[in-house]
Amino acid sequence: MFRRFLLLTLLCVLLAALPAAAQDTTTIRYFTFSAAPDHLEDLDTIIAAFQEANPGITVEVETAAFADYFTLLQAGVASGDAPDVFELNYENFVTYAANGALLDLSGMVSAEAPFYPRALEAFQYDGKQMALPATFSTVLLFYNADLFDQAGVSYPTAEWNWADAVAAAQSIRALGEDTWGLFSPVQFWEFYKKAGQNGECSFFNAEMTESTINSPACVSTLETMISFMNDDLMPTAAELSGVSDSELFLSGKLGMLVTGIWMFGAFQDATFNWDVQIEPAINQNAHHFFANGVAVSATTQNAEAAAAWAEFMASSETAATVRVESAWELPALNQPEYFEAYLEQTPPANRAAVFMALESPVTPPVIERQNEMQDAVNALLTQAVDGELTAQEALDQAKAELDALIQ
Amino acid sequence: MSQVMSWNRGIQRWKWVAVFLLPGLIGLTVFVLYPIVSSFWLAFQDWNLLQPPEFVGLSNFQELLADDDFWRALGYTLTFIVLYIPCVFVLGLALALFLNQKFPGMLMVRAATFLPVVASWVVVSLIWKWIFNPSYGLVNAGLNLIGINGPDWLFQPQTAVYAMVITSVWKDVGYIALLYLGGLQNISETYYEAARIDGANRWRCLRHITIPLLTPTMFFVAITLLINYFQMFEQVWLMPMRDSAADRQVEVIVTEVVKNAFSYSRMGYASAMSWVLFVLIFIITFVQLRLQKRWVHYEAE
């Protein structure tokens, strides 16, 4: 008796669920790392606007922290359960595009969206638009104006080169035993950017058949980077003793810091005056161009709807203005009126430097075995910093390892 | 007739056994057996998770032989074992002999020595990172008092290894002592009585009664320590200071496996590496079992 009753209930539930499934709505799953935890409500605002403009499409959000995001995404792709639309940073974009995990969006998105051409190019693979640039970020020279005043040196200008920065750093370092001149980390990302400032140094030859990371220009670039530490203008890792570079800056003990514009928020509470400037040049200006893109899975069942959402997320006015207003990264759109509100906020007063930096963008060298390259280069750079290897020796070894990785 | 009856009753009983075993068996199959079998299969494949696995024969193993990073990781693993196991082996015994005394408050002392064992590695590593901090840590402050300028501990590869060994000994010695304590309390008092009547002093008692009768425990300790420390992971993953030379250079086999699997997306290569680790542990344990006859005395014999 009881069993029959159970079966009947089950049947009723199934029957009730059927019409809902048959209804004509498309649900697409969107996987993101940049929304959680601070911008989930902003994302909901964008989704609401999209769903209103596209009745019949529902966007379902899944989030993960950046550290876990790519493991989860790979697991999804591997098990045939990839989200329809997902975020990708530029370095990972190449891996996904090369492995055929992305849908070609070339014919599916309108050509009118005002993307920065450089940003749009970054997400092309084999001449096809395999993702859309959603946001960008860059790195600038942050400086403690109070320390500059105390040391009696003038503020950084857009015409500075690193020799000017070093001269100012020496004056600031002289202010006290625990006051440091500048901090510019010695790691993979800084190195390829400073290589861009040198202009002659690139990690690979144009055909990507061989690494050129041990060229004289690269060696001299690395020597410049290490000299900040050797000349005692910049604290070593042990001298920092686990204090981060941004904490050192916030404590008012650091004259200049090379770091990302994502720190604007964290530095709002600083008890001193600070501002930003574009980075000093070696032979020319060069700035990071970190881009996050939105891609559609090659295996999606709802390509049209997914592409529509990807495009809305990347280039709609709603998405752009929500991002700017909530300081949730900057849209990669060449549309100055979207950024007016952003430019008016202070500090820093010189927010225009963010857009000046975009005039000399450098994208990271990218190979399929990206993380291995980064780890290998980073390990050798620390050995050069510690004086275990000379810059030349470290980069000779790096060349050997990179050559093996691109085989 | 009665045979059929008992046959049926047998099935009836096994049905219930199966019902109660099932939850455990499902867990074992899904989370242990299946991964073991599939990792063996993956060891012969090239798989980046994005495209279907591709059979590559033994090439993962060939690459392993020529991989400097793997040999370096194996070298660090052996360094850890050589520094750590003798320390914890001897200190654990000394602590157990001490804890085996009977005086008031000993229960508290025993509990205190076991606290680090139950603490999580995350907590332990945070505390010891403070202690080893070169600028404001306890260790270098203490060294300063006696006029020694302490090293950068968790920033440099060499000193980081020592720091991690010290932390591991501190964390594990209570557990090893507990194992020894169990062994000590199993030794019958009559042996000591007989020895004392014969005029043996404490050292001779220790040398000729305690240690020989403790060898089965020592054997167990040696085997589990070696197996555990070939698989060491937490301290190396957690303790070196971020972005320091130690962080970028010190790797052991399991951290190398994790990096290859989850950072480099080389599932096949990581699986091959973990099978090599399994074979290494298997051989070493096998050799230990064969050598046991030479030095382990069981009381019954």
C-alpha cells in the first residue's frame, strides 16, 4: 500500500515538472572569477538588463575564486559539462583556443562595438575571434608625495626614465634607515614588461621557434631590475620579512611602488598624499596590458544565446557603466564618455595615466606550457637576485628551459 | 531439505552484511579504487584535460628520467628523510621514556606533548613562520642574545629545509612517543625485576631489556615514518615565505605531482610520477620487511 502511494506521488511530481521543462526558455550557464565576492550584485544588475532585452534567455551564474577557477573549468571541459560562457584571462585564452575548447565568434557578434583594437586582437587566434575582451587592467608607478616633499625632489613626470627614478629613490632612501626608495618586484611579469621598456629584449624570436631571453638586451634589463636591490634602494624579501610591498607602501615607508591599478581601492585609506604616473622608460615606454575575455564553449547547445550574452557582457553600455561605477575593472572599450565618472574620483588625481599607459601596451609572452615557463623563469630570477647566478647565467639557463618547453 | 534451508539463511545473512557494508564500499570504490585504476591508465596517456587523453606508451616515464625538476624533488625528499627520521626516532624514544615515569601531573604533560599532533598543519605552519621570521621571530632573537646573526630561515632553500625539519619533528614527536609508550607499557615488569635481582643497573636494563623488546614498535615506527615522509606535502606547500627563493626552489615529490596535475595540466605525467613514487615506497618497505628478521625481536619467540 505504502509503496503504491509513493509511486503515485513520484508520478505526480514528474508530471508537474514536465510542462516546465517543455517551456520555451533557454538557460545559459556563465562561469566567472572576477564577480565574486565583491561584485555579485553588480553582475545581477547586468544580467537583469540582458534578460529584459532578450526575453526567453536566462543566465545562471557560477563563481569560483581565481585560485580554483581554472581547475574547475578544466574539469568541466574534461567531463563534457563546460559552462556555456566563461571568463578567461589572456594567458589561458591561448591554451583554450589552441585546444579547440572555444567557439569561433567571428560571425556572431556585431562589428560595431567600440573595442580597443589591441584588446580585440589579443583574443584572436589563427585570425578568428575566439573570445571578446571584457576588461583590462594595467600597472603604474605609485608614489608617496609626502616622502618626495620631505626629500625635496620633484614628483615623477611622464618623461621620466629609470635613471630619474633611481636618483629620486636615493634621496628618499636617505631619509631614514627604514624608509625605502622604490619597489619593483623581480618576477616574470615585471621582467617581460621591462623587456618591453628596453625595446630590444623579447623572450622568443618572431617565429616562436627559439627563446632569445639571454640576449644582451635582456641581460642588461635584468641587471637594471636587480640593481635597485643591490644599490639598497629596494628591500629584499628577507628585509620585508613577510610584509607585502603594498603594506610597506601603505605604512608610508616606501617612496615609489610599481603595482596594479587594482590597488586604487586598497590605498584609499592611506594617511599620506599619493598619486600615480606612467612608468619610467628604459629606452621607451611600455605598460602591462592585462585583459580578461569572455568566451563561449565549443560544446554549447545554445550558441546564439551564449554569444549574445558574451557580447552584452563585453560591450554593452549597461555592463560598461556598471563596471566603471562599481570599480569592477575597466571595460576594454574606446568610449571616453563611459570613463568620465572614473576620471573624476580621487585619489589618485592623475587617473588619466591609466589611459596614457594604454598607448604603450605589452601583452605577456604566451606559450601552451605557460605556467611551467613562469615557474621556471621565476625560480631562476630569484637565484639571480640572491647572487647565486649572474644575470647572464640565469638567463642562459632560462633559455635552455624555455627552448625545451616550446618543442 | 535442511541444506537448502541453511543456504537460504546464509543468503539472508549476507544480504544484511552487504547492506551495512555498502556505504563504505561505495566510498572506497569511487574515491580510492577508481582513482588508483584510472591513474595507472593515465600514466600511459598524455592528457591536458581539454582534449581527450592520447596514448603515449612509456614516454611519460622516459621524460621523468630526464626531468631535472623530478630529481631535484627526489633529492629534497631524501634530504628531509635523512634529517628528520633519525631525529624523531631518537627524540620520540627519549620522550616516551620520560613520559613512562610515574609522578603527579604526568597526565597533563602527556596531553601537552600530544597537542601539536592534533593541530592542523595550516595552524602549525603559521605559528612557526612567525617563530622563524628573520626580523621579529623568536629563533633569531634568541640567537642574537648569544651573539649569532641568524639566517633568513624560510626565505633561503637550505635553511628553509632545516626550519621545516625542526617544525616537523616538533609536530610529530608526540605521536611517535605515544607509539613507543604503548610498546613500553607492554613490557612485563617481571623482566626488570629479574634483572635487578641479578644486579643490572638502569642503563643495562634499557640496553638489554627495553630496547630489544621495543624493536617491534621501532619497526612499525620506521615503516610508517618512511611511507609518510616519502609522501610529505603540507609543510613544503605551506611554510616557505611567498615568492622567496625557498618558495620557488624547494619541491618534494608530492608537490611536484600537484604542480604538474593542477598547475601545468599534465595529468598523465603527474600520474606517472605518483606511480614511480608508489614503486619507490613499495621497494623500500619490502626491503625493510626482509631486513626485519635481523633486528626485530618479538616477545613470544
